[in-house]
Amino acid sequence: MPSQAKRRRQKQGKAARAEAIRIARQRERRRRSAIRSAFAIVVIVGVFALIANVGGGKKNADSTTTTTTLPKPTPPQPKPLAEGKSLTGDTPCPKADGSSERTTKIAKVPPMCIDPAKKYTATFDTTEGKIVVDLDTKTTPKTSNIFVVLARYHFYDGTSFYRTDTSLNIIQGGIGQQLGRQREHPGFVIKDEGTPPFHYTAGEMVVTRGNGPDSGGSDIFFTTQDENPGLDASGGTYVPLGKVTTGLDVVTNILALNVDDLTGQIPGGGPSRVVTIKTITITES
């Protein structure tokens, strides 16, 4: 039988081995806990980095959006007008009281319907204000007569000042149908009248024309200042038929609405909002 001392040594050896196993297991638990903590820290750092990157990207995108320069707006297009009555034969004079039916197609040049010895005033009622014009029936009786006939037939009602050109200092309008701006006369052309070259001062109402002589139509333009070198350089061939007596500020304000036409269809651009000629009233005295 083992001695008492030997049993005591065996008992101490078992205790030592148990303590060693306990210490080893404790170290293993600490090591695993450290690994889990380190992994968690890495994950947290990664998440914060991702959030920071996303936030930074959004900020950059917002910064890019706010600093982008947008192009100037294209002038708004007026709504097409419905066709009015058509005159295919000889053109009768419209009623002086303005009660004639709206007519938008006139095949033949109208006869003389005004008395050149009298004074005729045209009042444009526009969405931007009123423009009053004294017609020059002495210098341009035939041209003034045609304008009066068109106005009394309500040819201009609902059309617009679609062009504003700051290089020439003019506003232009009067195309009867406003259908794609393709028609510049009601169905006939106006022959040039007066003796060019003309000099254009502020407030002139002038007949536009095509590329050659005797090519005027219903289109007109207004000048806004006394010096117009661009128009003078054209040879002064555009026929003036009236002078603004009231509302030159309205004409100037319409020109100030100018924006570039990004389509390139309107030389000089047009107004930033549709400027409509509601009616033109002719007064005889």
C-alpha cells in the first residue's frame, strides 16, 4: 500500500494539473473575447466610414447641383389662333365702328377706305399696357389705309409681339395667324411707299419687309430709341407709317423682357412671357 506521503504527493499533483487546466481555459476565453472585441471595432469603424463617404458624396452632388448654370429660357410660344373669315374676291371696306367680322385671309389689296385728309389714331390694347399711335396718312396714305383695314377686320386681335431685339432696339409682331410664325402677310403684299432712306427715331411704327422691295406684310415693329444704327445700316428701306404718342414706356418695357431664343428661330430673341395684342381700335377725327 502506498505510504501516506506518496498519497499526499499524488493529491498535490492532481490539484496542480487541475489549476493548470483552469488557467489555460481562462486564457482561451480572454483570447476569444479580445478577438470578438477587435472584430466589433473594425465593423463599427467601417460603418462610420461608409456613412461618412455617403454623406460626403451627397454634399458634393448637392454642391454640383447648386452651382450649375442653367441656360436662359426660350421665349414661350403663343397659342395658335383659330382661323377667321376669308375674303377671296374684291376686298370690301370694313365698318368704321369696328363691328366687321374677324377676317384673317384677304386675297386682294383693299381699296382706299380712309380719308387721307383726316387724322387716324391706332390704340393697341396689349397685355403689357396701351400704345397709342398717330398714323402718317400724309406721307404713307396707302400703307396707313391697309393697316386700318386690317385693324378694323380684327386681323391683329390675339396676335403677339413675338420678337424683341436689343441689338436693333425694336419689338416686332403682327403675324395674323400665329401658326408657327410662317405667315407674314394676310394674303397680299404691301408695296413700298415714301422716299427712302428713312431715319428711325424713338417710337416709330414701321412695316417689316422680306428680302427685297415691295415685300411688306402685316408685320410691324416699334423702335425704342432715337439712334438706331442697326436699322440705318440696312439702308433705311423699312417704311414708317406712324408715331407713338402715348405708351413708349410700354414699348420699352416689352423690349426689356428680352431673352435669347435657344431654338435660333427668332433673331435677337423674344419676350420672357407672351405679350398679346388684345385689340387695336382705330379712331378717326
